[in-house]
Amino acid sequence: MAGSREVRNKIKSVKNTQKITRAMEMVAASKMRKAQDRMKKARPYGEKIRNVAAHMSRANTEYRHPFLIERDTVKRIGIIIVTSDKGLCGGLNTNVLRKAINQMKAWQADGEQIEVCCIGNKGLGFMSRIGAKVTSQVIGLGDTPDMGKLIGAVKVVLDGYTQDRFDRVYVFYNRFINTMKQEPVMEQLLPLTDERMQKEEQASDKPKATWDYIYEPEAKPVIDDIMVRYVEALIYQAVTENMASEQSARMVAMKAASDNAGSVIDELTLIYNKSRQAAITKELSEIVGGAAAVLRRRSRAGAGAAARAG
């Protein structure tokens, strides 16, 4: 029965693990709803400020912000990678890091230098292991993104672009599609482009439109403020999208783990029942065999006594 005891202990252990994964699934489902609400509130503002900034990149103003100026050559690139602080969320972090690594290899093959800003502990740990040059990082954001914590690390990259240390800046994050699907994306943060607007125009066959804005009191302070809001909005949206994706992926992963634990329990229970049945059958065989031996001994003893009496 030693084997049966081991199987029984394993069943108990898997059941305890299943309780944990179910609890984590319910917690992730609760956090997912809140994260999705934040993401849905941030997305319209992010889309609007992106469109306004794209229009400004086409406008003929007397003042051109550094974020709007395209560099002639691209030799130094800064990237911002948004990942989660915790694991147990399936392939969420692996997918966005794989996309970033593939793009970094392509840039390095062209002789371009890369520096990384990491938002999230998983991305920081991975970039440190592969020896990437990490210029700034922020971890421990919790369940609610705080722009005050984010802006310090991001400002290092933005200052690098303003001081000509970077020719372009990209952001990598997981875009929330639905509960079952999260898509790793790469977006160019700086210099500001109207690429998305051009795609929309090509899809709708609309001619390219240009116009000028009227600024009060003057263009420079207004454009400077809008550019800061543009960067803040895109970074905040990327973090909220990634957090919603994280909780959705974790809920799905924990549900899959609970289902797998249930399958393992069923298999172990079947093995335990077979082992127990085999042990019972063996005991019955031994009992029946012993009883038959006793009967044979008695019958022989009776036959011997009868022979002596005769």
C-alpha cells in the first residue's frame, strides 16, 4: 500500500494547488474589470491627443518643437518596454520581449545603437540578463498606474532625444484586444509622425490635408505643453493597456492551470482506484488461497483418521 499512499498524498497536493489557482483566477478577474475600465477611459484621450499631435506635425508653424523634427540619419535608438512586475500571466511578457528582441537585432545589424527604458520588473530582469544598456527603469507600479512614478524614467529617454542622444524613440507594450487576446505592438513615440493618419487616408482615398493653427498667446508655450501631454498620454495608455492585458492573461492562465489540475486529479484518482482494487484483489486471492489450503489439510487429516480407524 506504499504506492497507494504516495498517490493519495499527490492527489491532496494537487487539490491544494488547484485551490490556489482558482483563488488567483477570481482575484485576476476582479482586477481585470477595474483595469479594463481604466484602459477604456484612457484610450479615447490617447487617440485624440495623438490625432491633434499628428495634425500639428503637418501644420506650417513658425515654431517647430524638437519632438516634431525628423532626423536625417538614424544611428541611436531609445526604446521603452512595458511589461508586468509579476509572472503567472502566460506568454504575455514573452511575446512583447520577443518582438522587442527581434527588432533590436534588426537595428543592431544596421549598426544602430540601442538604449532601453524598462517599465516593469520582468522586462528589467530580462534586459539585464542579455546585457542590454538600460538607462532608466521603474518597477512596483502596483495595480493602478501613477504618472508621477512613470515620468521620471521616461524623462530620461525624452531628454536624450532632445539632447540628440537618440534619433528615434519607440515604445513596446501589449495592446488589449479582448479577454482572450492581447497583441504585442511597437509604436514610434518620437519623432511624432502622421503615419496612422496616412494609413487612414489611403484606406479612405482622401487627399492629404494641411492647415495651420492659431495659437494664443504664442505658439511656443502651447506647442511645448501639448507635446508633453502627448508623451504622457501615450505612455499612460501603453501602461493601462498592458495592465488590462496582464490581468486578462493571468485569469486565462490560472483557469487553464485549474483545469489541468482537475485533469491530473482525475488521472491520479483512477490510478489510486486501480492500485487499491489490485491490492484488494491480491488480499482476497491470498485469503481464498489460504482457506483452500486449510480445507485440503483438513480433508487429508480426515482421510488419514478414517484409514487408521479401518
